[in-house]
Amino acid sequence: MLSPTTLARSSLEEMLESLRLRDNSDRPKDLPPALPSRPPSRARIRSGRWSAQPNFNTDSNSESGGEGQRKENELRVKRNTFWNKKRRKDVNVNSPYNVVAVEGIEGEERMEEKGILEGSDNIGYFIEKKLRVWCRQSNGVWVSGTIHSTSGEESFVSLANGNVVKVSTCHLFPANPEILDGVDDLMHLSYLNEPTVFHNLKYRYSRDMIYSKAGPILIAVNPFKDVQINGKDIVTTYKQKATDKPHVFAIAENAYNEMMNDGVNQSLMISGESGAGKTETAKFAVQYLAALGGGNVGIDCQILQTSCILEAFGNSKTSMNDNSSRFGKFIEIHFTAAGKICGSKIRTFLLEKSRVVQLAAGERSYHIFYQLCAGAPQALRERLNLKMAKEYNYLAQSDCLVINGVDDAQRFLKFMETLDIFQISKGEQDQAFAMLAAVLWLGNISFHAIDYENHVEASNDEALINAARMIGCESHELKEALSARRIQTEEGNIVEKFTMSQAIDTRDALAKFIYASLFDWLVEQINNLLEVGKQHTGWSISILDIYGFESFKKNSFEQFCINYANERLQQHFNRHVFKLEQEEYELDGIDGVKVDFADNQECLDLFEKKPIGLLSLLDEDLHSPDANDATLANKLKQNLNGMACFKGDKGRVFGVRHFAGEVLYNTNDFLKKNQDSLNPELIELLSSCNGQLPQLFAIKMLNQTLEPATSLDSPNQSVSAKFKGKLFKLMQQLEKTKPHFICCIKPNRKQLPGMYEEDLVSQQLRCSGVLEAVRMSRSGYPTRMTHQEFADRYGFLLLETNESPDPLSISVAVLKQFNILPGMYQIGYTKLYLRIGLIGVLEDRRKQVLQTGKYTDEANKGSAFASQLHDGQLTAIIGLQSAIRGCLVRKHFSNPHKLITLRSKQKLVRENSEANDIPNEQSSAMAELQRRVVDAEASLGQKQQENATLQEQLQQYEAKMKKMEEQLQQSEAKMKKTEEQLQQSEAKMKKTEEMLRKQTAPLQASLAAAKKSEVSATAEVGGRENGVSSLVKEFEQQKQSFEDDINKTTQPASNMNSYEELRKLKRRFRAWKKDYKVRLKETTAIVRKHRHQDSDKTRKKWWPNRGKVLQNCGKSPS
């Protein structure tokens, strides 16, 4: 029986083992390494001499001055012959920068003898040769200088300004030669450490070159000004591949090409702290993709215009950014099989609703409020009764109402134009603006005390009246909803009046709900217009623009959720850049590629661990009646103090050690913001409003109450639970795409152009993992292909036919033929792993061979044609010579033969002429064929264009028909709903009529009794009786009027306003009934008073005659 080890060896490995044994005796040193036996790998392992500096764990170089790295540099340098010659001419054998040139002249042995190694641990050589180094000053600023002298563990560095500073030797780092200043890819730096990366980015930033490459990552430094790098001419340059300079356009181009070639969905992950320029970078990416996949339906232009609406409603000014996104945005752009955009979809996350009602000093609410107040046309201002922004409490609570250099009025005009582009009707626009005005007026509603128990009610002032009018309800209805709530008990409903804090919270909750619902409605309208068409192939490119990491002086629930999301995205980055890379190497038998990076799994466990995690404990306290913000802070500290990423602090403060630094959170309002509920009275109020949008918002909320408790849309779910669920869905979708990472850097805190703060940039570089990613790319093998793919693509380059059909043998033979050094690639069990740049060399050679083969084929065809032409002409010439000789001979014999001779000459001339015309006839035939081909291609192109136009028109007609059918269905549904409402209203009115009759019956009886008792009254009472009679008469008239109106309204209606008329009639009846009751009470009181007076008069008349009466009864008067 075979052992498991024997079974584990594949036939391919056995074949390679036999080849290795056969060639082991005379194998040259430069042969590629063979496939290792499983499980240990014999791949070339990086030298252990390269160790990082003890005080900076990210400043390591690629492998030592080994043969593979030197040849990689040599291949890159040889692409420019002039540059290669210049380097060899000016080489200094003692310089550590000229590793390639030194190796080319004197070999690797001389390098090792001199100690010229490419790692960062050769600082001793720099000290010995007094070369340029980097050192950090006491203020944290990196400066360059040359070694002046050394003393023990300390070195004295001479700076450019002439000063000499003392620095610890362990804090010195090698500097790159000045010729490498400003390279566009950090991988090209000879020495990779924090100061060299920092200096290179600063050098490029000072010259408005804001984009740099760091291996697989694009670094974008925010210039805080327009640097003219996103115009149409720049777009055309990258579309035509006329440049390979780093740019967000290049990243988008690469993603588009990979999607079209491989059929794999792509994603652009844009990260960075607030103010780093993520939103603008995302807009540039959308701009380029729209240019690549622009169709004829204008959807590409509409996608570009979405940012105007989303930024107006979702962005605001913060202390860190004048245009900070206060929501997360995930844009999916879908493409057809031909690469044209066919639709898009936008998803949003965690809008910061608290910013609507609460602002920090120096910050603004959402841009749209200030734009509306500054730029609304006069007619709209009068309709909404708008005032200036400073007159609204929600906006005036901050001392910041304008942004320098921003014209809010002009932006509002552009905003209205964008609404027209998205086909939002004028009526819908007016309703949306009314909702915004309602939010502003809600903030101005005040409350006053009504008793000694601190109960309050809303004041009947301008704010209440305007807010109610904007929402579409009566002012007293809004007043009741903001002042009290109904509590259902076993005995029935109890009305509980609000305290001042409860009333303010209710008012603010209504304002936040209206704004958030309006934001969601606008996003829904955009998605409806950008809906993916039928030509969708499933291919898409997604762009993630989510709020950056935030750390303020006071951090609340919003920063808690934002930073949690950034932790998740950072893990996604680590997984794809580091973890998956190393796992693939290990699974395929590739060793020696290992890069340490900061894993943030512990921090994620702190947030997500169950049942003891930040999110779990937060939700647990949400359902506890005795919990408050103070008890929450204590509970977190008691349960989480043992975790490495958690830090307990005084009072209600706790800290979390994030990947980007430690942040202190204050639990004030944590529970309230995490619940974010709305009273049923407010939902009922919105559902009864006249406006379409408030009813729509209420219906959506009511539908959510029907969802299961575990559903993310259920109102029973907390805000943090909903956000976590949406974040997990987002990450699952991102895992199905190939990511492209863009790291945005904020150069200074003041948001000024030209300013570069070293400590801020360094902190962002450390946290983003840029240096580790560059090290991984330099030491790893970014290009990988299966053995079969490599053999199929490059196998034809072999000069000699390979006897073995095995794809690995063919691949190894190709690498041998082109003298690829062993350090430039590794062979895995299933794939070939190539160093960066090697695939470009092979592709260039492949193109050259294909191009040469094309020219050779054309030359062979031309040679055959010329040979045929030459043979024809030679035959004609020989024939002509023969005829002439014959003619001359026959001329000597006799004249009778002249005619025959002449005919012979003519025949020969004709033959010769025909022979000479052969090339012309062939040329004309070729020209005719080419002309026919061109005509056929032109005709085919025209037919295809006509076909495309007809298909497009057909699609438009189908879309119109579909839209008309939907509108018809909606109209039928509305008619049916209206009929049901009319029937319900008729039943309600009948019920109301019956109730009215029952209520008026006792009133009629009372009036009749009063009328009967006053028959013998005095003239004064007779006057009052006239008042009672008039009251009775009015009652009879109003009764008859209401009965007529009810009969008229409940008849089958021919229009859609019957329901509204019933509502108006109902309100008019309630008002009359209330007034009539008051007057009836007054009249009843007068009648009763008069009865009492009459009884007193009767008693007075009776009292003097009481003796006679008693005597008649047989009693004494006493």
C-alpha cells in the first residue's frame, strides 16, 4: 500500500525531481529554481541580514543587494539607453546608491566587501563615508544633513543651514540620492523609511504633483486648491494611454480594463481622515468612468450630477473640513457587455441626524438650509415665509453661518437646476422645500409652563403656525402632539403632559425624522432615474466614499459609529494587501515573503464581541428602564477594562485605541441617540397631514413596524445594530470585488494650500499602512499566472521546439531563454510568481515578436508577387528577342515573306504588351477589391449604426410604454383607494349624523321645556325667550344645512376632491358644534337663573299670607 506521503506527490513533482537529479551535476548557477517538494518549500529565501531599525518598525528595504534585485533595477534602467550609459559613465564605486552600476563593473563580491547593502542597517557605512542622512529634531521635524563626526552611540550631523546637531545613531536613517527626489512610485526609492517617504511626498506636493504610487496604493494629497488635473484634456490623455503617471484616472482606467478583460467586478476604496479629499477623489473617479462608458442616453451626465444633491443634503462644515460628508456613500456603476454605462445605484449609511438640531461651536448644519435661506426666489420665500438663517434657532446656535469663498445663493440655483435634471417635478420640489422650512420653523417653537409640576405646552406663536402650515396640519393638532402623549392602560388612554425637556426632545425628534426621511426620499428619486437597464451584464465598478476617521475634543455616538466603520474598512485593506497575499504564498509553497503589519482584529473584537462587547453592552442598556449615560459608562468600564484596546477614564468618558490613534468618547446622549424613536402621536399626525411627503414618511414608518423584530428595518432595532448590519452587508459585497485602494492625505489642519505639517502627514502614513504595502510589493511577487496560462501566452517565444508538452517545462524554458534571474520569480505548485516589472519585459518581447512576424509575412507576400512579375517579363523579353532574330533571318530570303514577318512582329509586340500589362492589371484588380472592401465596411458600419439607433428608439418607446402602464396602474389604484375612502367617509358621516341626532335630542327636549315654562314670564323673560327661539331656529337651519351637504357629498363623486370636501365639512361641523355648545350653555344658565328669580318672587308673595294658609290647615304660624 502506498503511503500518504507518496500519494501526496503529484506526477508533475516526480517529473521535476527526475529532471533535477539528471541536471544536478552540471547545472548552471543562473538556472531558475525548480518546483519544491511538498510540504517544505525550497524557494529562494530572503537574506536574514536585513533587519528593521529598532525604533521604527516600518522602515525596511527590500532584499539585500542580491542578484535578483539588482537585475530588476537593471531591467528598469535599460529601458532608457541614454540613462543607462550616463549612469555607467558617472558611477562612483564607493557610493551605496549605485548598486546596479557597481555590480555591473566589479560584481557582487566588491559590494559585500565594502558593506554596501541596500537595507537600512548599513548606517555604519553612511557614517564612515559621511554621506547624507535623515535625523529627527526635538520638535519632531525630519531634516537631512551629512555626518560630521561620531562619539560612541551619538552622531553629529551637519545641517544645510550650517548648524550641527547631536542625534542618537539609532535615530539616523539613510537618505536617497537627490536624483531620486520626486519619483512617482515609492517603490523606486533606494531606501524606504519614514523620512524618505515623507520627503518624497513633500517634494511632489510643493510642485502640485499630488498623486504618488506606493505599490498597489495610490496616495492623493489634498492640495486645497484647483491644480488643473481633471480637465477633459487630462481625461483624453489617460484614455489614450499617453501617460503612466499616477492619477485617480489611472486607477479608474485599470479597474475598467480588468472588469472588461476578466469579467470581475471592481471596487475603488477611498480612505483618509476628514478633510483629506475623499469626496473630491470619488467625484474624479466617477467623472473618468463616465467618460469611458458614456452612452447616448445621458445617464453618465446624470451620475455626475448626483453629487450636487447629495452634498447639499449630506455635507456640512465641521472644525476639520469645510465640506465634510456626514454620511456614507456607496455608488455602483453598472456596464453593458460593450463597456457602456447602463445604470447606477446609490446606497447611503448613517446620516448624522443630530446635526439638524445640535451644532458645535464653529460648525454649520447641512448646506441646504443656508442655501435655501440665501438663494430662494422671492415667490418661494413668500410661500414658505422664509427668513434669514440667523433668525432660526437650529442654525443660529453656532456662530458660523457662512463659509469663506462659498456663495450659498449661487449654489442653491445650481441645486434647483440639478433637481430638474433628475426630473423632479415643480410640485415635488415645492413640497421638499416646505419640509425644509418646516424643520427650521420647528426649531423656533417655544414652550411655556402651565402648572407647578413643570408641565409645558407649545406656545401659539408664529413658529407653531408656520410649522403646521408647512407640514400640512392644523396648528392645534401640532401643539397637542408636541405637548402631550397618550398612554394606554387597562382603564383606557391617559393623556400625559410633557415636561420641558420631554417637549424639546419630541420637537427635535420630529425635525430629525422629517429631514432624514426627506434625504432618503431624494436618494430614492435619484435611484429611480438611474435604474439599471435591461442591458446589464452583472459587471460593475463600485466607489466607496465613507466618512473618515474622526477625533475631536468631545466625541459622541456619531464618532463612535464612524470610527467603528473605519476599523472594518482598515481590516478589509489589511486582508487584501497583506493577509490574502501571504496566505496564497504559503498555500502554493512560496516561502521567504513576510511583512509585519498592524492587525486591528483586537479592536474589532472590542466592538463586536458577544455578549461582552461595546455594541452588545450598548444595546443591552437600551432596553433597561434604569439605565442612563452614567450607568452605561460604568458598565463598560467594569466589563471591558481587561481588554487591550479599551481604556477607562473618569466620569462618563472611556477610550478606544483605534488603528489611527486613541479616541476618548463621552457617553452623554449615547442611549438617546442609539434609540432614535418617534412618538406614535407624531406618526399619526403626519399620516393625517394634507401634504403627500409627510403621509409618505408616516406610511414608511408604519410599514417598518410590521417588520419582524430581527429585521434591520424594524424600529425595535437600535441605531448601532442597524448600522452594524448594513456595514456587514457592505463588506460582503466588497469581498466579491477586486479592490483598488486610494489613500487620501490631509497635509495641514488649517485647510490652506501650500502648507505641509510633518507630524500630521507622518501620523496618517503610519496609520494607513502605506509603508508596509510598499515593502510587501518590493519583497513580493505581485504578478502571478498559472503554468498553463504562462505557457499559452509566451510559449511561442521559444526558438527551439520543446519536446515536453508539460506547461511548466515550457514556462521554465521561456524564462531560461530570456536569461531571467532566479530572484526575479518563484515557481509554486500551481502558479508562477513574478517580480514587479518582469511581466512588462515579457509583454514587450511578445509584442516585438508578433510585430516582426507580421512584417515577415507581408514581406513574403510581396516577394512572391515580385518574383511572378519578374518571370513574366523575362519570358516576354526572350520571346521578343527570338522573334526579332527570326525576322532578320527571314528578311534575307525573300520579300514575299514580308507580310508574314510583319504579322509575326505585331503578334510579338502584342504578347510583349500583354506581359508588361500584367502588373497593372493586378494592381487595378487589387485596388478594385480594396475599394469594394471599403464600401462593404462603410455600408456595414452604416447599417450597424442605423440598427443601434433603431434599437435605442425601440428601448425608449418600450420605456415610455412601461412608464405609461405604471402611471395607469397607479391612477387605477388611486381611484380605487379614493372610492374606498369615499365609502368610509360616507359611513363616518352617517355615523356622525346619527350621533348628532342623539346629541341634539336632549337639547331639543330641554329647549322645549324651557319654552313651555316661560309662557307666563315677564316682558324681560319674553325677550330672553326670543333669544332661545332664535337659538332653536339656528339649530334647525344648521341641521338642515349639514344634512343637505352630507347628502350632496356622499353621492358618487366624479372628481378626486370629494374626500377633501368631506374632511372640510367634518372640520366645519366640529367648529360649529363647539361654538353652539358654548352658546347653548350660556342660554341654559340664563334660563335657570330666571327660574330661580321667579321662584323667589313666588316665595315672597306667599310668605305674608302664610298665616292664613296655616290657619286653613289648622296650624299655628310659629
